Amino acid sequence: MTKSELIARIAERNPHLFQRDVERIVSTIFDQISIALANGDRVELRGFGAFSVKHRDSRVGRNPRTGEAVNVSEKTVPYFKTGKQLRDLLNATQTTESTPSLDDLSTTAPGLVRPIG
């Protein structure tokens, strides 16, 4: 799902909100998560997962084409760890053939999906 598809689904499920307002809400959420990560903070969305930042030390890597040793500088990378409710939902869908809908999510993983408004 892309950001625009997410916005369209949220707008569709919440007809009392204008699409431009939904776009602003989604962009603001993503921007705040990005800002928090850039500041080295951890962002936890209970039941969904937690975003954090991990530091990777410099190392010697290999060029896959030539096999030549290459110095890889240290860097900071984003990291996501799934929450228990999301993990349970994903594992429950592996045993069934159908993909859950938002209505299914509210019963399978209470607290994970809440209507806006």
C-alpha cells in the first residue's frame, strides 16, 4: 500500500473528513515520526510496533562484482520492531486463506484499529 492509497482508504472510511485534511493528518504523522527518529528518539505505536534508530559501526565490506574489499563508513539506520498484536494478526492470517479487512482487525487485534472521528 502506498501513502496515497492509505489516504484514499482513510478518506473513504471517514466521509465526514475532507481528503485534503486526511492528507494533512497522514503527512503530519509521518513527519513527526521522521523528526523523532532524526532526533534519536523511539516512536512506539502500541500494538502496531516501534520505530527506533540503530547505529552501525564502520566495517570492511566486499564489492559483490569484483570481490574487492571496500570500507563501509559508520551510519545510523531506522529500525522497526512489530508489536505483539500486529505479529499475532500476521500469524493468524497465515493459517487462513483470506486477507483480513479493517472490520476483522478490530476483533482479531482489539485496540490496533480505531475509527477516526
